[in-house]
Amino acid sequence: MKVDKIKVISLFSGCGGLDLGFIKAGFDVIFANDIDPDACKTYEENLKHSIMCLDVAKLDANKVPNADILIGGFPCLGFTVANGKNRDLNSKYNTLYLEYARILKAKQPKCFLVENVVGIQAGKDFKENFENGILKAFKDCGYRVKFKILNASDFLVAQNRKRVIIIGIRNDLDGDIGFPEPFNKKFSLKDAIGDLPDDFDRKIPNHVGNLHQVKINGYVGNRVLAWDKPSPTITGRGSRSGGAVIHPHPNLKRRLSVRECARIQSFPDDFIFQGSNSACYAHIGNAVAPLFAFFVANEFREFFGLKKLKSLDWNLQYLKSVKIQ
């Protein structure tokens, strides 16, 4: 199959992490949708094309253009293991996959991608819902479906961030789409942010942040981070309803800045976040790490008769010497 211009529909687009990865891999995002006004503003400012800011439940499928690929990661608030005992299979957010399936069925792209937290299939009830609810809904739209758990730290991202990647191909089409192979090289927190000033500095875009006191107690957001290891997962949990859960800087004098979280998520330095600090932290934590998204997107190229990209157009300082095998 050879397509000159491969078109992508993006749902639950957020600030654009997943979309940026697909754009870097040579795809053309022609439609994007999200409900968050601040995230939509960040998206448009950086990706330079419009996004429909609207509740996906109100999105008219007839207003969505036809495309080759559908991508998206529906919100994970009810699934994430970061919520501990507060995980809720019946959370209103846990049915948003049905809106994704609605658009999938209506537009019938050649293939699709879903990204979500590992908690979506962790535990007996959640696993049953994953297999007999979520995956079945996608299969019923006319697709053969597979999934795999991948860690962003295996793909040049300086962060341990395990995610479920679901890939589907329309039943009437031949071919397959693989999952990317992990790199042997891992990058550390120091690789990602070691060159940034110890103190917040407004001269550096978004190098500002949460002034909440650092208190090490072993809970999420209050654990010591090691310079020589990948960061723990950057989260968006609690970001605008009770204070952001932001990891402390390794110097233990303050919490990570918005820019540092962005670096750890592999957003390039020219990607500028809009809105309050809390909103920016949320957008970054909820995003797909763009560099990770690039390697996943790169696997889609061969399905469309294109060669995989062998070089990276990224301005992260720790990637300067990396070669893609």
C-alpha cells in the first residue's frame, strides 16, 4: 500500500504530545479535538494548526474528515494505578472509549492507535472490562486488534512511563503494524535537565513552577529523585483540583519546573505551554511523550509503503549523538 500523504485524525489530543510524534514521523494531522481550552491553546500555538475545542460526546462524526489513521488516548483518571484504592471501574471517564469507537466506526480509517495507562488492564475486573469491553468495541468496528505494554524509558525518554499501546487494522486490509524495538541506551534525569539552572528562571520559557514545600515522605510527589536514573512517571493527577502532584527536584530545594517536566516528557524547548502553572503541569503529565510517540508512529510508515525514518529532528541535548539503527 502506498499513500502519498497519510492523513491522521486525533481525538483527546490534549496539548499535542502524540500528534507531535506523528508529525515528526512524517504524518499529516488534519483534525484534532480536545475539551480543555488551555490545552487547545497550547496545541494551536505549537503545532500551528487548529483544534476543535469541544466535548467529544458532542462531536458530530460528519464534521470529522476522512483519514488514514485515527489516534488518541482517552482520559485515564478511573484506570490509573496512581490513584491506588481510589481506582474506579465505574468512573465516568472510563466510558470515553465508546466515543473513540463511535468515531472509529463512522470514519473507518485504515488503522488506529490508542495509548493508555497500564491500569486499564491491571486487576481482574479491569482486565475483563479491557478485553470484553474496550477491545471488543474496537473489534466490532471492523478491526483486528493487538496491544502491548511499552516503557518510554526504552525509547530515549528519560522517564519510566509504562503505557498500553493498542493498534488496530481494518479487517479488509492486508499487512501488519509492529511495535518498536527497545533501545539498549537509557537516559537519566541529569541527561534531561542537568543543564537547567538550579533555581526557577523566567528567562527560560516555562522554567517556573509550583512553590509547594518539598516534604519527603515516600508518597507520590514526595520521593527523592536520583540524578543518574530515569525520572518516575510525570503525572497530571490532581493538577487543578487540590494542587499538582509534582516531583521534587533532586536538589530537594524546590519542585520540578514546568520546563523540566516538559524535558522529562521529551517535549522540545521551543514547545511553549500556555495557561497557569497548574494547567501546564496537567497538560504535560497527561500527554504522550512525543519522542516515544515518534517511535510508535514510525512503525506505521511501512504499512503505508514508506521506509522508516532513520534520523531524529529533535532539539533535546542528550539526543545529539543518538543514531537510529
